[in-house]
Amino acid sequence: MLNRTHWLLLAFVVVLALAIPAPVFAQSCAMCYQAAAKSGPQMIQALKSGILILLFPPLFICGGIMFLAYRKRDLFNDAPNEVPTRLGAPQ
């Protein structure tokens, strides 16, 4: 259960996230902005395609890691819950 302090902190984070304007997250370097603004429609389309192409490798890598983690999630749960009383003790 979350107590009152956790709820207040969560509410503060939500209000803060909603209060920050979206353009703050869309900042880029001035050089990239100027180069994109001066280019024609064909270059803008190429830039958009490049962004999409660069998105897929990290997406597939993260997806693969998540898939492997999901498959191996119970690998160590099959062992019995026996804890030795001291190390090196004869059994």
C-alpha cells in the first residue's frame, strides 16, 4: 500500500510532467535545425526516413533482450530452497 507521502510525490510528478511544455522535449541543436529549415521537401522527407531507419535497431535490440529475459525468467527458480548452515560443512 502506498502511504500519503507516496501519493503526494506521485501527484507532484504528474503535475510537473503536465506543466512542462512539450517543445522543451523537442529541442535540437541549432545547426541541425538550420540545415533542415533550409533544405527542400525532398531532403526533409529523407531526414524523416532516416529517423525511422535509425529507430529500428535499438528497438529490435531492446525487444530481443526483453524476449530473452522473459524466456529465462524461471531459470533459477527450479532449485530447492536449501541454505547451508555454514560454508564447507559436510552434508
